[in-house]
Amino acid sequence: HLLSHTPGFEDGSLGYLIVKDQDRLMGMREALEAHMPDRVRPPGTWSSYSNWGTALAGLIVEEISGMPFAEYVEKNIFEPLQMNHSTFREPLPEDLAPNMAVGYRYKNGLNEPGYFELISDFGPAGALSSTATDLANFMIAHLQLGRFGDGRILEEETAVQMHSQLYPPDPRLPGMAYGFYESDVLGEHVIGHGGDTVFFHSDLALFSEHNVGLFVSYVAHGGRARWELVEAFVRRYLPHEEAEVPEPPEDFAERAKKYAGNFRFTRHNWSDLEKIISMPSVIKVVPTKDNTLMTTGILEDPWHWVEVEPNFFHQVDGDMTLAFIEDENGKIGHMALSLLPFMPAYRIAWYASPNFNYFLLAVGLLLCLTTLISAFRHRKARKEDPLRARWAVRLAWLVSALTLIFWIAVVIIVSSAGEDLFSGFPPTLTAALMLPIVITVLTIGVAVFAVLVWKGGYWTRFRRIHYTLFAIFAIGLVWFYWYWNVLGVQYG
């Protein structure tokens, strides 16, 4: 389950996965215990890439071998493969530090040099610093089924098993091997693995049938370029046949509606503040007039798909395939891409969609603003209102002001912190997250007064309607805070 990313864990990274300050490192066992994710689905059901799970597999290596993970890898992989410029140790040993490449981030129109990212608390998931020549030796060992030169790091049968499929999201798609994942590039079977930090983007691809491997690493932007390079490599150097995409079935329109909807990748957080990051990330599936499906939200451009068999589609202008998986009731519950076997997507409810939540936020914030304006315009008349009416205005004014202050503060804090949120949460964000608690309590009072102003016949009908709408959307914002884990300080 750990090697196929199917243990059922949620994802997490903000605040702890990558740190800048060496003094904040606590050790792998302590970090895994401190940041243990929730299990959100039964093991073995759906894959969801998990750095925590990979680090846990590394801890198992430590437990069984009795050696620190970095030391075990040095003695059992790096030394026999002559990977003399590779290490999991952080900070880098003195003999390797001068060779470290500089990662960059594009900010304000300039490429700014980044910092060395410390990941050793979750080292097996991404702390390897290496070179292309060292990784060439690693690829040679796998292409030769564990043999390198006169030595071995794996028995042949072990290597064969490691390269074999362990979990497919759908039997018609590439799946997960043991740590590696499969892909199909222009008909060529590939096993490999990509990796990303803030400043580096790498990919390793093994074409076992051709006894060749490809490794590339980019600084700054390069996530999509990795896939384009592997495809271009196959087109240039490996014999292949372009797949013929069939014509769309004439009767597809009768079936198209069952696929339409919003889907979200399984890889996201569920239990703490990080959940809100997943809210904008949605794959939209839309039937077209050409009897195809269009998906948006995966990368920059829409993709079009034609049905080739029940619940299985081929990309119209590309090489990918797409499978839809039915639930126990025969309804489409999941979809999976050949590009991402470690991360299928599930159908989301209407209230989890970005459109609904953006509408709720936009109208709620607009009503907060109009409530403040209304309170200012009627400030003189309030002195003659009954006590209940005056308290109704005060509570609405407080909720509106605090809500606007909260969202303005969050936007400023998050935009200022940027990718530094991976290494820790600023105290200002912790302070700001106290406001939704206060707002929730005050909103209860607003809801009560929304009833009382009608019973008492206060103000004009228009003002009572406005106050009621404000109360409804204030409650909606409280639901938003609760559902997306913004209510209080929900992070470790």
C-alpha cells in the first residue's frame, strides 16, 4: 500500500514539509508522529500520492536495518552503484555542497535564487541530492534488473517484481509499480518517477524494452516540460506508431450526460486548513456538440476525448487515455488519467465546487460591505430605534467589519508568505484565524435578530429584507469556514 500510494492517507505539506531553518528539523520518526495524516479511505481502494507514506516506508527501512535511512542507502545503493555525488543527508556534506545547483523562483518579473530546501524530516520522500551521471548508474542497474558492473543491488526476480504493476486505477490504464509508476508514451511502456520541490522539477523514465533511460531536472519552471521532453524523446529515437483515434460514436450523446460534472484529484487534505487549497482545483467534464468530452482544469489547455469503449476514452489531439469508473450503484464516481496513475479523481458534490463557493464568498462579502454602508447612512436614525433594533445593527456591523478585515488580512498574509508557507505559518495568520471564531458567535446573534426585526416590524421592508439576506449569507460564510477548516487554528 505504501509503495503504490494506496494506504488511504490524506495529503499534507504546508507548514512543515520543506523547511528553511536547520534548527527546525526534528528527525523522521518525530516528524511522522507530529504530522500524522488522517486515513480518509480504506487501504487499497484509490491511490493518492503520499509523501508521508513514502517517508513511513523509509522509517520501516530504519527499523528493520537498524541504520539511519541515509546511511543505509549510502551503503546498499550509492556505494555499489558508484553514485559518489549523491546523498540524503541535510545539510549537504562539505564535499558536495560546492556542487549544489541553484534553484530559482520567478517573482516580480525576475528569476530570484532560492534557498536549499530541507526535507530530511521526510527524507525518503524527496531529500535526495544527486547528479545526472549518478542517476544514470541508478537507471543502468534497473535496466539490468539489479546488476551494475560485477555487483548487484537487487536479485533479478526482485527487480522484475519491483517493475511490475502493483495497482491500476483501471485495468485499461497504466498503474503503480513498486515505488515507480507506469506510463504509456506513444505506445511505449515506461516506468519511472517525477519529483517536485519549490525550486526543482525532475523526471526519470525507463524504457526497459529498449534498454534506455532518460533523466532530466529543471530549475524554476519545468513541470510540464518534463512530459513534453519524454514524448519528444520517443518521437525522435524510438520506433512507434501513432495511434489512430476513431470517429466519435453517433449515439454518444445518449451516454454523455453520465460523465458530465466536476471531479477533484484524490490527493488533497481533508482534516485541516490545507483543505481550502483544493477548493479551486476541479476537473470539469463537459459533453461537446461533436460527440466528444472536453476536460478543463488539469493543465492550461482543455483536452478533448473520444469514446473507444464503454467508460474509456482516447485523447483527440494527443496520446493519453481516460477511464471512468462506476460505483456500486452504476453511477460514475471516479475518473483516472493515463498521465497520473497515482492520482485518480472523484466526483464532487455541488457544495464543494468552486463556483458555488466563489458565489457564496462574493455575495457574502458584498452584503458585508452594503451592511456597513447602510449602518453608516442610518446612524442618526438608530438613536430613535428600539433597543433590539439597535443591537441588531451593532451585531451586523461587527460581523461585517470583522469579516472584511479577516479576508483582507488573509490575502495580504498569504500573498506575502508565498511558497514560504511550506516551511511554516506566520504568527499573523494564526492571529487572523481567531476572527472566524468570533464571527461565528456573533453570527448566531445576527440570525436571532433577523427573526426579531420582522416580528417587531422595525425599519422599512427593504431594510428588513437586506438584513435577512445578510444573515443568511453570514451563516453561509460560517458554513464555509467550517467546511474548509478555516474555523480556528487547524494546523500543526
